[in-house]
Amino acid sequence: MDLHTLGIADLRRGLRSKEFSATELTQAMLGRIEALDPKIHSYLEVTKDSALSQAKEVDAAIQAGAYDDLGILAGIPVALKDNLNLKGTHTTCASRMLESYVSPYTATCVQNMLDQGAIVLGKLNMDEFAFGGSTESSAFGPTRNPWDTDRVPGGSSGGSAASVAAGLATVTLGSDTGGSIRQPGSFCGVVGVKPTYGVVSRYGVVAFASSLDQVGPLARSVEDAAIALNAISGRDPLDCTSQHIDTDFTANLAEGVKGMRIGVIPEFMEGEGMDDEVRDKLNEVMNELKNMGAEIVEIELPNVHASLSAYYVLGPCEAFSNLARFDSVRYGYRDPGHKDLNGQYEASRSVGFGPEVRRRVMLGSYLLSSGVYDTYYYPAQQIRTLITQDYVRAYEKCDCILMPTSPYTAFKLGEVKDPTAMYLSDTFTIPINIAGNGGMNVPVGLGNDSHLPIGAQLICPAFKDENMFRAAAALETVYGSACVAPDFEKAGA
Ligand code: GLN
């Protein structure tokens, strides 16, 4: 049986009816990882022993007829971006700086998955410290896109998207500061959700930009993503920005979009800033939503064009501050042989951090320096307020907004060399982090020219994440749920 293609509901059915055991399922997934992951390098660490012992516990419950007493993710194979702490495993953030760091504690979102019975297969590759859009900046080598291994999977949660698209995990967690769940979701043809800021606790997530970071699930179906979000969302006393959430994100998946108001931005529908095939898809998706009974309304976001500029001020400033802790004394790589402290700091951070991390840290340090602060940081905060207000006004007219996720499909490894060109790949995702709203990628088939996955992005008002899930589920009835990439579907251990 092709267990690696099944979603949560089917896996649960099979486990409950003893068609296969949790151990068999886990072994099948571990076997696939061993045989197939070398082609894409989505995993940085495979937690084989703990996965098998977790599976044993689930099997004991199944034998005792107590499967339904376990959580909603009981026996489900999941994996985690390597900036999420799981006690006893490495949390490297794909950086030399943290190469030998072993987590002494577990992130709340990860603990929530464990409490629901999930089986953790391992930790996943990413751009170093989540700075990037291609997973090429990992200090341990890039991840490749299962749809075409000459191409990038997107980033920074490239391992999280590629492993799901290759059938090497059922659900994964990623983090999204400017698009890092949605853009790789789009490149790899899987669902990727960036919940509203505050839906998921950030405790135990290595911080990039604390006012923008949010954890979310990647999966091959909208339902699986909703189930996973149910598991990880909610108030956590250890993160004061987390909120009480009692929404069941699966509740309205079957409702359809009849009567829903979907906002579109006319310039985007005309293809401004995106490839022709993305524009064509976006218009097709809009028409599908209309055919299913949604009301399409035109909206304006007059300040949204300034999002990228604001993000590349605010992001590096927060990153500079957050990454100050990697000082080679308390954490991380320590360059040997220095007698003075400054020399040790300098050498350790120069060797431990890769070029993109150093670029952001230097940029943040400059932007926050006296005299410069007023010119950049302060206006960027003002722009942030304007952008947030744009969305609030737009949502008076609509329940959800439709946009592309990425302006183009997955590019080739090494193709985008200029960092600022890489930054542009998040044109459509960054504004949502700036405003704090929820946004998600839904796969909507392949591009006419590239024959690679294209994603539609659905965005919702803050704490109305159920709206985007509802529209996404409707689109899934048209486009089908995401599949395992063709070259990996039949390939087996
Ligand atoms: N690609 C964006 C950046 O490089 C977003 C990264 C993210 O969301 N973690 O900053």
C-alpha cells in the first residue's frame, strides 16, 4: 500500500482498523527517507529511534482498543523545520553556528504535536536562520525540488515543503516571516499556511524577526493542514503574543464559497510583476471561484508596494537584535585560540555565520545606529501601520483576498545570484506578515509554460483564518488535493 500518499484521515482509518500498524507506517516512511531523501536532501537529521519508540506506544494503545483516546495526530508521520526545538535533537537552523547545538527543551508547537500523538521523523533543511527564498543558503547544502531536482524547492522552509511533496512526511511544520511557508508551498505544489500572527506560540522557535515570525503547517491537503493547525494553535503562557484560539479550522471546509466575497486587486489580475503563466492561472482561479458562487470584489491596497522596502528594514533590525545571542560564549560555534573577547566574537561570528546572515546582521546594525535609525526604522514602522490599515479597509468589502503566492515557478539552483532579485520572490507574501494577517498557499495545477506547480494565495482578516481555509477547500474540489511529485510517487524503498 502507498502509505506515503495518504492523508491524516486515511492513515487514522487504517491504523484504527489495524490494516497497518504505526510501526509499519513509521518503518515505511523511514525506509523511503533512507532510499529517496539523498535525491533531494530535505532532512538534516532523522530521528529513527525515537520515531520507532513513539510508534510502539501508539501500537500498544491500538492493541488495547484505545486508539481514539489518543490525540488527533496519533501515529501520523510528521517532521520539523530545523529552527524548531525538540528536546534531545539538534536545532541547527542550517547554520555552522549551531551545528553542534542540542535542544535542552521543546518548542510549544512541537510539544502540541507530540501531545496529539504525532510521530516525529526528523528535522528539515532550511535557509540559514530562515533568511532566504531557495534553501540554497543552508550551510549543509541545498534541498532540491521533487518536481524537478535541478530546481530549488523555495525557502526558507524548503525542506518542509520538499519532504511533503516527495512523500517523505505527511505533515511538516515550517516558519514564515516574509513568505517562508507559502513560497516553498507554491514551488513544491503543496498547501502551506501562515496563520494570523498570534495563532501559534513562538516559544522554542529560533527567532528571526519576532514581530513577523509565525509557525504553520505544510501538507498535501487543506484538511490535513487544518487538522495540524488545530493541534498547534492557541494560547501559551510562554509566548505573550499568542492568543486564545477556539476555532476548529476544519469546521467549514465543506461549505463552499457561495456567498463569500473574494477581493482581487485589478493590477495583479493584469499580471503586474509576475510571469504570464502565473497571471493566467490567477485569472482562471478567480473565474473558478466565481463559478462556485463567490462574489468577486475589486479592492485597493494603496501602500502595499512599500511592503518589501519596509520588510528589509524591519526584518534585518529585528534579526540583528535576535542573533546577538550567538556570541560564541552562551551559544554556538567558538573559534579557537583567541585571547581577547572581541577577537573571539569576531572570528566566531565570521566563521559561524554564512554570507546572507552576515549581510542581514550588518544591515540591521547599520539601520539601528544613531542618526540612521530615524531615517529608516521609524518610517518603516509608519509604513507598516499604513499597510495594516489598507488591509483593514479592504476587509470591509471582502472576506478573503486572492493573490498569487509567488510571481514565478521554481527556478534552477544557482540561477538567482543577486540577493535583491531573491528578495523579490516574496513580493506577494511579505505584505501579509507586515499586516499580521493569515495567508496560505493552495496548489492550483501546473503552469502552461513551465509545467511546474503554481500556487494561489488566499489571505484573510486577522483571526479569521477559517475564511481562507474555506475558500482553499473549495479550490481543492476544482484542482484536486496536492499529490506526491510524479518521480517520487511510485518510487519506493
Ligand atoms: N525570503 C524572505 C527572507 O529572505 C522570507 C524569509 C522567511 O519568511 N523566513 O527574508
